[in-house]
Amino acid sequence: MITAPSASFISRRKQLLEQMQAQGGGVAIIATAQEMLRNNDNTFPFRHDSSFYYLSGFTEPEALLVLVADGASERSILFCREKNLEQEIWDGFRYGPAAAQAQFGFDAAFPMEALATEMPNLLADAATLFHSAGVAPQLDTQLQSWLDVVHGKSRSGVLAPQKTVNVRSLIDEMRLFKDASEIALMQKAASVSGAAHARAMRAAKPGMFEYEIEAELLHEFRRQGSQAPAYGSIVATGANACVLHYQSNAAQIKDGDLILIDAGCEFDSYASDITRSFPANGKFSAAQKTLYELVLAAQQAAISCAHPGAGYMDGHHAAVMVLTQGMLDVGLLDKNKVGTLDDAIAHNAFRQFYMHGTGHWLGLDVHDVGSYREVNKVGMERPYRKLEAGMVITVEPGIYVRKAEGVPEQFWDIGIRIEDDIAITTDGHLNLSRDTPKTVAEIESEMQS
Ligand code: GLY
Ligand code: MN
Ligand code: MN
């Protein structure tokens, strides 16, 4: 059944076409992701390219979006797999060009086999090629062959595009600002992930294995309709929590361990990214509680910087200030060695225990696209940009204490991160992951229920 095409996708294509017109017109080409072999003839689960999806709404593999802005008119064209009833017995439904055109509101649609004949015609006399080289090597190769055909007609007066604009930079800037329908999906993703974290807290017991807790997360993601985790889930017990990108999730949980879970589902293509840290036996020890309250205070300080007009790095600086003061107070840092708070920050002394940034953009990709620095300026001296309504960030300070000489033993093997998903609104922010248990009292009570 063909339903009305989603207005959001059509209006995003229109916005990009208008930007192309403003730059003198031309042709944009945006391919979806390629299917990837996992082993032998077995592929990884297919995930469309986020920018292709953002403009098309189309989730099948083997597809290309072409936008044509030629001054007088604007067209959006989809190339996709041909309908194939025989193959659909094996792989399931595919739209085919005619149904895809109607369903997704394109001006025209062709089978992929038509690229070789259609693309040289579309590229002939286009002022600018809007393309991002190096993203999809196969597309770069095909593009070269289409341009060769255009060059071959130069004696009849046909011109190939005279310049190239990085189309993904234009799309990245659009994707940075989420509309209401995107925020609603991100809220759904964060709510499902929050329920999964709560489920993991209730299930966890000393003696279980990290993968058993991972299974609880995955069960809740899928049970609530999420298609996949947005990234590899981290379930790290004890010293493993100090490994920032821990992935094996294979160790047995011991009484007295803290467990760090960094896991978020993808819901209808939108990511969530939540971290919680909790005691395996349901009760924080005094040392665990001391560091936990410190990270929580740092996170609250960073979240209070999440409003329009704040600098992108303000939250990080606020978190570093709280964490460093706390490290001095509890003896992780020695005042006699690192000096005052200002000295310890200026010389990055905190990095022994807090060595990553405090967040990133979040959206269709977990580490979402968009410049962190002011656009329309060049060079690394560009200032960080200001937060604006529609941006979504994570706020994720942590503290990671490895066994080392001079480090108080009571804190060894404690790794803590607290991560929430924060949408910037016109008057402040909305914490999308607000329902995930977070205070010591909330976590201990969730674990007892
Ligand atoms: N889970 C990836 C991150 O927190 O950035
Ligand atoms: Mn995370
Ligand atoms: Mn994150």
C-alpha cells in the first residue's frame, strides 16, 4: 500500500536544493551505505547511510539519490533496485522505482541499471557537482566513468561540472538541528534505553557474567521495537570499567564491583547513548559513593551549561573544574605535587583520571555529524560554536582509577561514567534520558525492586 510521502524528507530535499540554487545550481549525488561481507557469503545486518536516509526516508541497500538544481527547476531522483518477484521470495519486499517514487515523493525514479545512461545526461552542463569524495569508494569510481562520458562530448560543446562542493558539509549542518519529529524519535530511543538500563540494574547480581547483563539490555531494546543497538554495548565490571572502549563483555561480576554500562538503542534510525554505573550487590561502598557523587556533581554542572548561547565547551570546562577540585579533596591528586586547582587544570593533572571529552553531538549517528567549531571560518583556531535550540548533545563526565603507586587503594579499579542525552530547547534543555535511575538513592531502590 502506498501512503502519503513523509513531508519531512521532501522538505529537507527542498532545503538542500535551495542551497544548491544559491550556489549557482548543479547536481548532488548521495549514495546509501554498501552491504558489507561479514564472512564468506554472509553480510553484516544492513544499515543505510544516515545522510542518504535523512533526505530520502529510503532504507533499502543499493540506492542513490540525485538532486538537480538548474536555476529554472529543481528535481529529486531516486535510483534503486528493480522490482524482482523471484528475488523477493528469498530476501523480502523491495519497492522498485515506480512504487518508491510514489511512496517517497520523488520526481522520478529509475533502476540502478539505468545509472550508466542517465547520469552522464544529468551531469552534462551541470554548473557544480555536489559530492563528497572518499565516503563511498564505489561511487567515486562510477562517478569517474560518468564524467568520462561527459568529457567525451566536449567537442559538441557539453561541459562537465567546473567545481565540486562537499555536499556532506551542507547536509551535516542541516542534520545538526533536529526538528520536532526527530526529537520525538530521539525521546523514544532514550526512553527505551532508559528502561533497558533499569532492567539491567534489577537483573545484576554478583556471580553473573557481563554478557548476561548485555542480554537484558538487548532484550529490552528489541522488546520495545528498537531495530538495533546504536553502538556496541559496554558492560564492564570492576577494573574493566577503566577500559574506555571495553567490548568483550565476558567477565564474571564480583561482589563489591561497580558495573559500568554504556548502551543505547537505535529507534527508527535515531540513536540514544546512555551510561550508568552501579554496585553489583545493590549498595554503593563508601569509596564508590564518594566518587559517584563527585561524577554526578560534575555532570550536573555540565548539564547546567546546556542552553542556547552557551559555548560548546562550557560544559566540559564546568565538569573538569568540579572533578579536579574533587580529586584534590579526596586525595586522588596531591596538592603538594599538582598545586592549586587552577594549576592542576592548567597542567591537565585531571587527565590521569578523566581522559576523555564531556560529550558529542547525537542524532542519526551516535557520534553525530556537524561542526563543533564556528562554520564559515577556516583553521583550527576557529572558536567553538555556541549551543542553539535543536542541537542534541551527550553529557558524559567520568572518573577512572587504575591501580597505581600514590593512588589511594580504596579507589582502585573504580570506573564511573554518567551519560545523558540532552536536547537544547529555546529556553534551556530537555534531558531525554531523565527517567533512567541516576542518583545513589534511585539506583539502590531500582536494584532492590
Ligand atoms: N558510547 C559512545 C560514547 O559514549 O561516546
Ligand atoms: Mn556512551
Ligand atoms: Mn557518548
